[in-house]
Amino acid sequence: MKTERSIKRDFQYLSITTIVISMFVLSSFWLFFDYQAYTIESERLRTKQISEYEDMLKFQVDTIAGNIKRKQSMAEKILKKELQNRTTEAQQIITALFNKNSATLPVATLEKLTRDFLGSIRFNEGRGYYFAINMNGVAELPPPHPEFAGQDLRPIDDGAEKTVVDQMLHIARSSGEGFYQYNWDKPDTPDSRYPKMAHIKYIPELDWIIGTGEYLDDATAELQEEIRKQVEQVHFGKNNENYIFIGTWEGVGITYPAKGKNILETRDVNGLFVVRELIKKAKEGGGFIRYVMPGINDAPQKAKLSYVTAVPEWQWYVGADVYLDEIDSAIAENRQFFKDKMLLHITIMLTVLLVLILIHSLITRLFARNIWKQLDLFSRFFRKASTESVTMDSYVFAYSEFREIGNMANEMLRDRNRILQEISLSRDEWIHTFNAIGDCMMVLDADGRILRANDAAARLYSLSPEDLVDMPFSALCGHNKALEATLIDYQPHTIEMEHEKLGKTFLTSAFPILSKDGGLDRIIHIAHDITEQKQLKEKLTQAQKMEAIGTLAGGIAHDFNNILGAMLGYAELAEQTCQPESTLAEYLNQINKAGERAKHLVGQILVFSRQVETKRVPLQPAPLIKEALKLLRASLPTTITIEQDIDEQAGPILADPTHIHQILMNLGTNALHAMEETGGTLSISLKRKTFSTHDLSQYPNLQPGDFIGLTISDSGTGIAPEIRERIFEPYYTTKETGKGTGMGLAIVHGIVSSYGGFITLTSQPGEGTVFDIYFPSLEMGPEDKIETTPPIALGTERILFVDDEKMLVDMSRVMLEQLGYTVTPFTDSSAAFTAYAKQPDAFDLVITDQTMPGLTGTQLAERILKIHPNQPIILCTGFSELVSEEKAKAMGIRILALKPINMHQLSLLIREALIA
């Protein structure tokens, strides 16, 4: 009993001491880790916040600087492209002028027409113009120096001992066209020379060179102003309070808040010249600086962090900054939280320690007595087991740990049997899993022979798994690069492979299993059939290409229609000022026709990309085909002959006129490419033909009856059989770069199919190509007729006209005044609304563009209708996804008109809006 009491007492004392020491150690560690966590967290907060600020500033500044450098790098390329396009446009017009009139007009007349035409053109806000010099160096068209006309310009130099005209003549003689940079005076500064880039082109019909140029400093200034406006719109940070600033290396601010001010001498509270330091850091390649700015109106001073980089070509620095006071606030909150947390932890630990000691003193006595009894039972069992063969009765123990020890011996044999059974089940499960895998899977030895194959492999090769065993893998698949690579380097490899015998594509993988000594023991080979995935990927790629067409069409439609509107409008105004039967009138009429075709062509691009709906009307195709042939003839070389067999009474069809024009131009251009090297004959015929059900057996969706057949054939190279099935696919082309996009035949096929017609192709290599296109004939009743155009409508009302394109505003004002109206024009929508708000009764009609800076057309209309709900408004747009005719009507807008709009259409729209 003395020993028992000693054990119990010692156990109790030891336990209490252990608890106290453990609690003290745990408490110390707890407090230590709390303090360490506080220190780490404070530093982490500071580091993280500063890092986030630095990342944010660097990202914003580098983004702006990168954008500036990108625009700088593209500026010269864009300028050259614009200049080249200008001279190319002028050359095309001059060539067309000579091709059409060289047989009827003398050269002197054609030269005068050319001078008048080129001399009247201005662009780039009036700075841009064309000049012309004959090959003897004599000025034919010398704007802005008309006094140079007829003079030999070769002696004139650019101020750097370079004779400008001699250099241009050399380029024309050697290359036919090219760029030339030189120094030239500006009209407003005749005594100074400025760098200028020009593009010149030789015109063989006139034996002239024509050209146009732009001053490099004007182009740079426009680019810098564009960048400044963009940067002033950039804000970032939690509340968008941070901004990007730009200044010169002389300290003058380019953007707000110091725009136009020299802040080079600005200091912080420590005397640091902030702007000087920013410029220095920018010149060194960029970086961060910290400084402390004084408070305003007794506010505390604040630390700031700035990041700055340089645009050395313009001697700019670009930067952004942020206040750092939020970091100190977050750390102070964390410090108070730590103090409160420490006090709470100390209180908790002391309370827990007292409670544990009290509870322990009560439990220890009972526990010590019980554990002693259990140890005694266990001791007696092992003493008996040392002399007898007994089975342990584990239920006599009160503690589960002791029962567990007793059960271990009894469960040993049962565990062994269970393990053997589990091994057998695992083997069966592996076999079932191996065969259930849908991919072809094989186990190979180091020599590439098949040791095991799953059911998928057997199905793939139409053999049983047993037949595949011991076969060489190469006998099934030939060369497999993944397996061959694994046999060489003992590494996993995955390679896509075409299986020629099976006609399938597989993603094959080889995984090595190495032996203990590092040698190759086995190879797991898996082949995943990706044939269908590749086909789906190709279809997805095709769909993405079609989506790209839609995005491109919507992006260019608005700007192109604005440009086209100005061209058509001024051509129409010019046509009214010349004699009706004159040659110039005919030229202007042709410009109007071509412009209308271009207008409809933009519409067809939008239709093809599903941006807008097309409009079909009853029409006779014969006149349209003849008109298109005139345009096509101008683009064909004289080595190609056009033969026509057009039935004027073939009958009407329901179609969009531009579709017919587009079909003929696309197929005619393809014929040109097929015959341009050897020449040949392009044949066009239009006939009525009747088809029976039997004739249309391969077109089950078409109804028998009368069709109008358009046949376009050529005597060119023909089409090879292997590509004949793919020529109607979008983007599929066999032409070299620059001669086609692969969209022409896809567009033709789409148009014909949408009309309920069909197209056939007959072609053999070397024997030419024949396209037969059939449109359903339109049976017209006595009451049906081809639409006629109502006469032009005049008026005397007062019109407020708003468009941000000055050229369109000037042209439209002249048109409207010729129609009898009083016009108040604006190029600024906000200014237009201010004028309207002052005198809302001064205007009978408002005509506004949709896409404008400041207020859009719909926003301007909303404000006007709040003042005058019944105000007639016409909303014009080249293209916009944001407004439709239904939306416009719902807003109270009378008419939504699509640009470009000619004078006749405009007169009718105005009367419709005023009467509605």
C-alpha cells in the first residue's frame, strides 16, 4: 500500500508540475508568436501596401509610356501610308480619266482637267495638297506657290544644298514612285525651312510626277495633342483620385494639374526639388522616388510615392503618384489590436491554469487508482501467458487502449487473410479499370513488344487482346515518335500522330516505368483519338474568322460612310454647277454612280457579317449587268476580250441591285486572275430557263419553274479537281498574297443561296471555267411595277444641322440652302444644344449625326425633346450598334437615316420628318 500511495502521490505532483510548466512554456510561446506575428504582419502590411502602390503606379505609367512609344513607332509608317494612298488615289483617277477620254479629248484638255481636279483638293485640315511637276522639272501644279507655275524648279534647294526637284525626278525615273524627305518653307513662315516627308509617283500618261507631303513637326504636334487628351482622361485608384502627369525636361507641365506651368523649382518639406528629381530619375531609365509634401490649410504633411519614366524622343517625363498615409493608419490599428490581443491571452491563460489545477487535483486520484487496477490485470495476464497458451479476453479492461493491445494478437491472423483477399480484389479491379478506359492503352516491354492491351485497343485494331500480346508495336502503328523518344531518354513524351491506315488522328503518350537500377522496365502507351476534336477546332477557327469579318465591318462602316458622304455630296454639288451634257458632268455622274456602289458595297459587307438587313426590290438584271461590265472593262487589260449575250427580256427578279453588281465584279475579277498572263475571252450571258423537279433533284429545297440564268465563263487556267470542292469556303484561296482574301466566292455563294437560287461550276485545268448562276424568276402581276423615284422636294423651313465632320457640315449646308432652307450649322454638339436651348422656337427641324465627341446624337436628341417634345429630329449615322430605328422612334426621333445621303434623298427625308 505504501508503494501504491507513493506512486499515486508522485504521479499527482508530477502531473501538476507538468501542467504548470507546460502552461508556462505554451504561454511564453503563445505570447512570443503573437508578438512575432504582429511584427511580421506590420512589416508585411507596409511591404505589401507599398508593393501594391509601386505595381499600380508602374503599371499605369508604363502603360501610358508604352502607348506613347507605340504611337511614335507607328507615326512615320502611318504618315507614309497616308501619303502613298493619296498619290495612288490621284493616279487611279488620272488613269481612269485618260483611259476613258484619251481618244476624244486632246492632251492639253486632259492636262487642264487634271490640274483643275488636283488643285481643288485639300485635306489634313487644309494643310494637305497635291503638286505636279513634268519630267523637265517645270511646275505644272505648284500650290501653295501659284507663282511657280510654268517655272523650272530644279535650281531650288532645301537649304541643305540638296536640289529637291532633281531628287524627286531621280526617284521617278529609277523607281516610278517613292518617298523623299526634305526641308521646305511653310506658307506662314516663308523664311524658315521645316522637315517634310513627301510621296511622289510618276504618271506616264502625262509624263509628270505628282505628289503630296506633310510637315513632320505638324504630324508630331497632332500626335502629342492626341496623347495629351487621352492621358487627361485616365484616372485610377480606389476612388479614381490618382492621375497620370506629363511634363517636359524643362519643368513645364503638359497635362493637368500643372498644365502650362513651370514647376521645376517645386520643393517638399525636406527641401527636395521634386520635379528636378523626377526628371533625373526619368532620364536614368525610370524609377520611384519618395517625398513629403506640405499640408494645405493647416492640414498635416503627407508622404507621397511617385513613379516616373521618360519619353526621350520628345524630352518628356511621364509619371503618377500616391499618398502613403493609409499605410501608417493600418499599422497603428494593427498595434492596438495586438495590445488588446496580448491582454486577453494572458487573462485566458491564467484562468485556464487555475481551472486545470483544480480539475486535475480531483481527477488524478480517481485516474491513478483506476490505472493501477488495469495495470495489475494486464500484469497477471502476461504472467499467465508466459506459462500457458491462452487467449486474451480484452473486454476485462476498462480502457480502450488496453483492449486494443489485447485485440492486436487476436486480429493478426484475420488481418493476414484479409490482406490476401484485398490483393486479389485489387488485381481484379485493376483489370476492369484497364479495360474500361476508353483510350487505346498498352503495356510494352523495353523492346517495344506488347505485354498487355486493353479492350479499347483490341476494338481499334479489330483484334482480341490476346492476339495483340507479344506483337511488335511498330507492326500496328509504324513509327511512333513518342515511343521512340521514350526508348532513348527514358522520359515521358506526348506527340500528335496521324495514323494513315486507320485514317485517324491520335494524341499519343509514352510513360516509362524504370527498374530499381534505373533501367527501362516497362512502357505505358496511351493513344487518345482526337480526330473529331481537330475537326471541331477547324470549324471553330472558321467561325472565328467569320466573327472577325463582322467586327471589322462594324468598325469601318461609320468612318467610311462619312468619307463617302462628303465625296458624293460635293460631286453632286459640282454636277449641278456644270453644263448637263458636258464631259465634266459625265465624269461627275460616273463618280456619283461609283460612290453609290461603294455605299451599297459597305451595306453588303454589313449584311454578310449580319450587321444590317438587306433590301430586295423587283428589278430587271440586264441593265445592271451591262453597267457593271462597263466598270469591269476598265479594270481588264486589252488582252482580255469581253463577249456579251444578254437577253433584255429575260424577266425580273427580286434582288438587291448591289448584289448583282457584286456577283459580276467578284467572278469577273477571278476570271481576270485566271487569264492575266496569257489573255483570253470573258463571256457573259443572261437567259431565262425552265427547270423541272427532275432537273432540281440535287436541290431538294428548290421548287421547279422559271429561273433567270447568269453565265460567266473564261478561257483561263481552270480549277484543279482537288480544290474544286473548297472554293466556296470563306478565306480559302490559292492566290498569292495581295490578290485575294478568299471571301469573293463565299460572298457570291451566300448571296445566291439566300435568294433561293443555286450556282454550278464547270472547270478543267487548262480549259477555262464556267459559273452558272440561277435566280428564281419573279412573276409580276398587272399591279406590280418597278419602283420609281419621286421628284426632289423643296422647302423654306429653318434647320439646325450638327455633325463633328466639318467637311460634311459645309457640304450639307450648301445642299440645304440650295433646297431653299435656312441652315444653322454646328460641328460641336454641346454648342449646338446651347444655341437650341436659348431659342428653341428658332428651328423647325434638327438634323444631327449620332457618333460625335461630347454629346452623341441620341443624347442631344433627348435633351432637345425635354425642351420641345414635338421637335422634328432626323438622326444620321454611318453605322452604330447603339441605336436602331425602333429605339430612335421610341425616343421620339422622327427618322433614322443611314449615311451617306445624297441631295435627293435628303430633300425627301426632310419633308417626311416635317409632315409626320
